[in-house]
Amino acid sequence: MIGRLQGVVLEKQAPDLLIDVQGVGYEVLVSLNTFFDIPDAGSVVTLHTHFVVREDIQQLYGFTQLSERSLFRNL
């Protein structure tokens, strides 16, 4: 499981972020709360993540606060 990402924001377009982590680009879905907490492209960011694997899709969700990730998991 991918639990945390730290890297450079390459693209920022709600609700998606593209984060460069040592040459690998991760597409991350974020809430609007997290989206507005993230600095502009070119900045370093740390996100707590939740990775979902289903039969038809794999999605990575990112959160700036652990409490927001916990709420997401409980829902």
C-alpha cells in the first residue's frame, strides 16, 4: 500500500494533482480542502494517501491531514 507521498507538484487542476516523486509521476485525487492547502506547481508537498484497487480501476487519494484521511476511510 502507498501510505505517504512527498514530492514536487507538477500539475494542479481540481480534483487532480500530479506529483513527481524522484522521477515517477503520481496522479492523486484530492478533496477541495486538500486542493486549496497545496501550494502551486513547483513546490514540495507531503500527502497522506489511501490506495484503492478494484477490478476496473486503481485510484490514489491524497490528504494533507491525517484526520481527513481517517474520515475518508471511515466513510
